[in-house]
Amino acid sequence: MSRLIVVSNRVTPPAAKGEESVGGLAMALAAALREYSGIWFGWSGKTTPEFTGQIQMQKAEGVTVATVDLEEADYQEYYNGFANKTLWPLCHYRIDLAAYDRAFGEGYERVNCRFAETLRPLVEPDDLIWVHDYHLIPLGRELRRLDVKNRIGFFLHVPWPAHQLVATLPRHRQLVQSLFDYDLVGFQTEEYLQAFEEYVVAEAGGERLPGGRLRAFGRTMQVGAFPIGIDAAEFADLQRSPRARRTHDIMAAHTVFRSLVVGVDRLDYSKGLEERFLGFERFLADHPELRREVLFLQVAPVSREGVEAYQEIRARLDALSGRINGEYADLDWNPIRYVNRNYRRDELAGLYRAARVGLVTPLRDGMNLVAKEFVAAQNPENPGVLILSRFAGAANQMKEALLINPNSPEEISEALMRAMAMELPERIRRWRALYENVSREDVTAWRDSFVHALEGLEVRRTALAS
């Protein structure tokens, strides 16, 4: 079996079982590398006065990781800049927040070139290389320039937007052209794959070929949809841990006479948190008789604090949660409990199990693994109800959830009322169908489907130069 080299922007050495914080990509990649001998390569998360390309190697929980430090200018232009101020909002349909700065693009190209040059000495002839996410789209091109002939695959964890939106990006053709240096490009859903194909046909004059292939820019590559999953059995087993039981018991005691509604998201404008708060406020207004019978707990760890849009959404959520509590709270009860900190995965498992409702309302999401974790954590004999945005990639697989438009406070309010009133037989029926899907389409299925597809492609006899 070929060795697997995984490349992602950040490398987070795996922690002991149950100790990881929120972060679906890190969990999924660690699970992949435990099954395949190889290396996880990327940025250490640290900055250095001058880029040296020095690699730090370590082994953690059965995974070999290789990391490099970046310069401060790299961090600002590549990570805070092009990745998170340009590509992230664009991919999540927020072109009003996208910053198009030439220095950002130059930093993005520079860091991808540095990653390729640093990684190249680690690559052996039979290795499979699996590159992840929007931070590293040009990495395949840079590796080909260094005469890497290996099979190289790319997986996009975020949505691929409609081609009219992609066209708003300066040098969008060059960015998409660099994807054709990969042998296989994967997307979360058929919808995102079709959006990419439409760009290739409409903007690049490309063509669809039989067998899931695309041709453009004088090159041909394989494309496909590979929906990511979780280790459902492992997450369900976390319920037996002392921390999970303790978290469950604490929340159950606090909500003994109330239903717990829970949301867990990184603090991000794409997650629909403002819309979620407004939808819950509408529920309180619509159902005064139920106000004291429900508690909404939102866990939202702070992220990307150096990006202005994230500072602004944090301020708006602080004000919004304060206003709602000020309007509806009583002496011994606040309707919203809003927490900006990370929790371990075993603690989250206990929290999910204590909840009557999981509220997952992204405005646009590549997949959303929180929805799958919520399902995996439920008590089969008394499961909670999942309310899920129809704009999350997971909605394609999780039809038995209550699917809603997160932009509509009325739909959120109605779904909350329906979830609260749902009888046990219907909750069990919906949960069983959801859990069957989460178990079948798990992280192992995702990993194996992508890696096997990449393994099945021919090795390039000559690397492409451009």
C-alpha cells in the first residue's frame, strides 16, 4: 500500500482520545492517517522573524506530523488575508465581506510555493499526496513545477460557489487552472461539484467527459463528491467517559424542568448565529407559555480574532444575546446562555446527549460535522431532535432532520415548537434513520472512497510545467 502524505494549512497533533476541541477537519485527518502510514504536513500555527523552511517532526497518537513556521507577513497576507478575508467569504456567498488586495494574493502564492519547496524532500516516488482546503489550492501546481509526478488529490471542505460569484475574484481563471494540476479534485456534495463544473464550462470553455472527468486548460482531471463523516461509533462511545457523564449530569440537573436547546459552532458569520438568536427570540415571542420551559445554550469558541469581520460579529452577538436576555429573563432564569470557549469532545458528547434539540443553522456550510456528532451522541431510547439548515452540506444526507431556512425567524420558531412537541415514537424513528446514515457514511467511508479513487488513477509520467 502506498504511503499517504496529507497536507493542510494547520497541523494539530492529535490529542488523547476525547480531548480534542471543536474542529472536524483535524479529527477526520487524524483518523485517516492512523490507517495509512505517512505524514501530516502543514503550518505549525507559529510565526518566525524569517522563513527558514526548517521542518519540525513529531509523532503523536500514532500520527507523524511535520510542521513549518511562517513569517508574520505570511500569516497576515496568506492566512488572515487571502484565505480568510478573500476566499472564505467568497466560498460562503459573502462577497460583500471579501477583500481583494493584491498583497493578499502575492502572499497566498508565496506561501504555497514555500510549502511545496519544503515538502518536496519528504516525497517518495510511490507516495499519494492528499491536499486539503482553500488555503492550498495552488499547491499541486507548485509541486508539479518541482517535478513531482506522484498522484496528487485535492479536497475542498468548504462550498464551491456559483460561477458568477467565482468570477468576481481577480485572477479567478488562474486559480481554477491550478486545480487542473491535481489528478483528483473532491467536493463535499454533488451541488458543489456541479457548481465547479458549470464554472469550468461557462468561464474556461471546458467540457465534461465520461466517467466523472473534466477537461480544460489543455488538461484532464477526475472530479467527484466525497461527503465527509465522523467516527460515529467512537463519538457514541465517548458517552461512557467520566467527563461526558459529568457534563450530561450537570446539564440535566440545570434543565430538570426545562428542555435544553444546544448549538455548538466556531464563531463565524457563515454559521447563522445571529439568525439563530433572532429565530429563538421569535420563538419566545410566539410562545409565551413555553418561555420558562426552555434554555438555549450556544457554545461559540472565538476564532480569527485578527479579522475585522469576526470582531464585528462577536460584538453583535454579545449585544443580541444581552438584549434578548434583558427582554425575556426572570429572576431565576435566562433564556440564552452564550459561551465563548472551547470544550473537549467528550464534554460536547455529554452536552449533546442532554439536549432535547440540536440547533444547527449555518447560512452556508461545506458539510457540518456538529450535526452528525449530535446524532451520534443521542440516547437511542429517548433521542433529541435535530433542526438543520437546508444550506448545510449535511442536509443532503440527513433528510430526517427538521430542515429549515435559517434566514427565516418564523421557520426556526416553528421548528423549535415542532421539536418540543414531537412524540417519542417519531423522535426514535427520525433518529434511527439519521444514525444509520451517520454510521454508514462515516469518516472511514470518506477516507477510503477518496484514497481509493486517487490510487486508481495513472501516475503522471511527466510533471506539468506552467
